[in-house]
Amino acid sequence: MSLGRSLRFVRKYHSERHSSLQPKAWIISDGNILNDYKATRVASALQTPYEVKRIHQSRLMPSLLHQTLTNMRSLVQPDYSGPLSHIEDNIGNDDLPQLAIAASTSCLPALLEIKQRTRGHSISVYLGLPDVKLAKIDALVLSRLDQMRLRHLGPARANLENAISTLLPFSGAIMTGLPQASSKRTVAVCIGSGAESAGFKLQTSDIAALAEGLEHIQPAQLCVLLSPALNSHLKSKVLSLLVDRLRQSSHSDVEVLDYSLPDQPSPVDILASASAVVATADDIASVSLAAAVQRPVYIAGEERTTSILRNYYQVLDASNFVRRFYPRGSRYSYMVMPDISGDIDEYSALRDHEPWAKYDSKQDLDNISAFIRQRIKTLNE
């Protein structure tokens, strides 16, 4: 058999082998409720049946080492057809989906393994900026912040045919069907992971300043949302320096939701029903979610952001989607401009503000689903 006929045979074999991929999507999940929410939103917008598949997280073997060993095995044994290495369920090649969607770095090994097993016949979608070669993902959903990171590395990095960009990181939330703001004055206080590589690291002094600032707003029911990625040291500081302090002040009604624990209420509903949202500068996910449900969003610690993140918040501030958290009467009162003519925003009492803008998250979802459909059509041609 000639080389040309051999290659045609191999291509035909792999095409037939994977032409029966299941007509559904897999949501690759690491258990993060917000990541699962936005991934399922995309699958629903594509009108694709989906299943949520949890990744296999080995305590004995770090995910990077696990991925490296899996890749080495694929080189030695390329037709390996046993259970997937990075998915908890005992699934082989016969049940692989046509579409796989992930929104977390920890889910990338599973996403790439599915792509590898199907010889590139499945479509991979990633929500965010992955820490792998960008060309390995079929459809990327980036934010303006992601684009700014890429431009920092070089202009060519920001022009990708396999990517679509939105101003805010895609949260999946749209106004339709969500609870309205409660008639009771409620403030959601969102604490991030503790660090944002684009230019912010949460410190003990930031937590103390946030607590002091919250003491200067009118009494309200406070709901403190802790990121599942928040480390134990910072979590203890939040509980002692912020929660305990506020419970001893005029804000005696303080609820704490720790999203590293199971069975927590949806943060989408919590933020949608809040009168206002105060988020630490590292919690981009909560900022995006709050803007998507059109709640007033105030950034705590924005004055300490640097580099790319500072520039990004300036864009959001200029677009009237966020404001700095500088309550009237707090330590930042000396910065208040003396010529404020309108109503003073008690959460950001520095200057006159333009009216809040309403972020159109539904348009983002429509654009993303249209882009993915086009990518699927292009890749299948």
C-alpha cells in the first residue's frame, strides 16, 4: 500500500471512529459554583444537552504532574482507550461528547485530554485565559482584562481568530428570571481569593480598612461572601477583623457564606437581591457578576491596584460600571472634592458621579453563542 493510500486510510479510520461522538456537551467542573453556572449558561444558549463531569483531583499527585504523565503516556501509547484520566466517571472513548466546556485552570487537563482522545474531533471551549498554548483551544471567551494581559506580552497575542472578547469576564448572569433587589437594605461584601496577578494582593490592612469603611455606611444587613480560593490565614483575618468587628458595631446582622463549603446559596441570587455590592479588588468574578445583574458595584482597595489591573478598573470606572469604595466619613474623607453639587453617594463620596450604566450581559451571551456556533461550523468544514 502506498504512503498516500495509507494516510487516507488512517484519516478515514479516525473520522469513522469519532463520527459517533455523543451529540451533547460536557461541563468540565471543579466544583466551583460560579464556573459551573457560566459554563451551563453557554451550553443552554447553544441549545445543547449537557452533563456536568467532575474532574479527578488526586491528593497524592499534583494536577500538573498528572497532566505531564498523561501526555507522556499518550506519546508511547497513542491509541490508549481506557477510562479518562482526569474525569471522575469511568468513561472511555465510546461516550465522548461533541463539545466540552471548561472555566477553570484546574479543568484544562481534562479538556485537553478529551480533545486528544477524539483526535481533535471534539470542540473545546474555555471561558477565560488559559495557561496553555492558546491555539490548543477551539473557542476562547476572553475579557478586556485578558486582552490587556495579552497585549502586555505583545500586540500579536491579542489578535486571535479563536477568541471573542467581552468588556467584563463572562459571568453567565442575565436579568431575566433573577430576584429583584430586596426592599430590605442589604449589602453584599465579596472577598476574593487574596490575589489577582494583574496587580493586587489582599493584605490585613485592606481587611481592616474595609471594615472601617462599612462602619460608616447606614445600618444594613450585611452578607459576606468568601471565595472558595481564599486561604485559611486571610479567612481568619476576615472573620476577626471584619465580621466580628461589624457584629459589635451598628451592623449586628452579618451573615457569612463560605463557598469552600458545600450547600451554599447561589451567589447570583445573593448579589441580584442586594442593594449594593462591595468587592475587594482581587474579586473580578464578583465584580463582573454584580455588574451583570445591574447592581451598584464598589471596589475596596482599588487605590492599591497596580499595572494592568489599575488600568482595567479605570476603564470600568469611566464606563460607569464600578466606583471606588470611599464611604463618607471614612479615612478617605480628606479626598472629598469640595464642589460636589448633586446627591452624595454614601459608598463613594469623593465626587459627583455620572449615573450608573447598565451592563448588557444578555448581549454578551448572544455574541458568545453566535461565535461558538461559527467556530464549530468552521472547524467542521
